Amino acid sequence: MSKEYYRKKIIDIRASIQKEKDAKKRDNEYYADLVKRASSPSSKATYRKSKIDHAASHDRRIESLKNELERAKEALKREK
């Protein structure tokens, strides 16, 4: 692959990481609002669990993208 390919890929991955962070923030706000408006303790607990699960999912995706970013950087170094 060419240097330009890896440079573009690095830019795209960084944009994806930022999008995922924004999505995590949005989801956290959404679930926090659900918890605040929940009428029963059991529904609050369910919403809290969902919030934790979704945040963990976003964290895993961010870590995956960071690993992909490191691989792309290494590949770019090998091209030089």
C-alpha cells in the first residue's frame, strides 16, 4: 500500500474514535435521563445496568480503533 493510503486511513480512524466518544457521551446522557425519570426502583436498576453495558461497549470499540490506529502508524513507518 502507499503512504497516502495509510495517512488517509489514520485520519479516518481518528475521526471514528471521535465519533465513538461522542456517541458514548450521548448514550450516557440518554440513560442518565432515563434513570432520573424512572418511576420504580427496578426500572432504575435496569436503566443503570443498560448504561454500564452500553458504556463498556463504546469503550471496547474505542480500544479496538486505537489498536487499529497503532497498526496503521506502524505500517506507515514501514513504508518510509
